[in-house]
Amino acid sequence: MGAVFVGIIRTPITSILIIFEMTNDYALILPLMLANMTSYSVARVFEPHNVYNAILAANNIHLPSGQDHVLLEELTTDDAMDRQPLTVRPETPVADIATLLEQHVSHGVPVVTPDQRLLGVVTLTDVRQIIRQEQHDKPIESIGTTRHLISVYPDHTLN
């Protein structure tokens, strides 16, 4: 029973503790440990992920690993930034922004003045909210996010 538990869930210590608590027999610990480690090793060869990770993967949910954090520490914003971002003028209508975001598969666009001064950022969420309110001709400057804008410099890490 413990070996099957370990093969599916991949928790050898938990399995040992559960079996020991159920039987209260010290003589089972060594054979149980051997069976669990064998089951764990064989299960890892056939399927590298446990049942919970397989369920998450089937639902397209990715949990970050330690390697993800290391990668974010190694890359700088200069490596990831777009040097020629798509920008819009403050007077641009919401309907045009929706089309633009759809065409460029983007989640947001900076709103800049003719002299390239940043006024805010309009996100896809902002545009959807205005479209739901049926205010398609409203200028984008009235809905752009201007508070709590986070800026980074090229030498900052992505983390």
C-alpha cells in the first residue's frame, strides 16, 4: 500500500509515517523504506511528475520552479524590452486601441504625447471596460492608467 502511494503521489516519508502510525510496528520500517524508494525510482523513470503536477499540466497551469527564478535573476530588462514599443496618442479613440491591441497581441499600450512624454498605460482590461460601457469614441487619455506606474532601468533584473 505504501509503495503504491509513493508511486502515485511521490511522498515517500509521508507514506512511511502513515504506515508506521497504522501498524505501530518498528520491524516494518526498513522493508517499507526499501519498497518506497524502489517504487519512487521506478515511477520517476516512467513519469517524471506526480499526479498533482499532471493534473495542473492538463489544465495549463504552470507552477514556477527554482530554475525560473534563477533565469529571472540572470536576465536584465534590457534583454526583454522592446526598443520600438507600440504607442498611441491621447486623442486616439477606444475602438482604434481595441483593434490595435488585437492585431499586435498585446496586453497594453503606452499613451504618449507628441514630444514622447508618457501620460499613462492603457491595458486590455481598461479597453474592455469602456467597450462594455459602450463609450467607443471616448479618447484614450481619459481611461489610461496613470497612477502607480512602475518604471525600471535597463540594468535591472527581470525578477
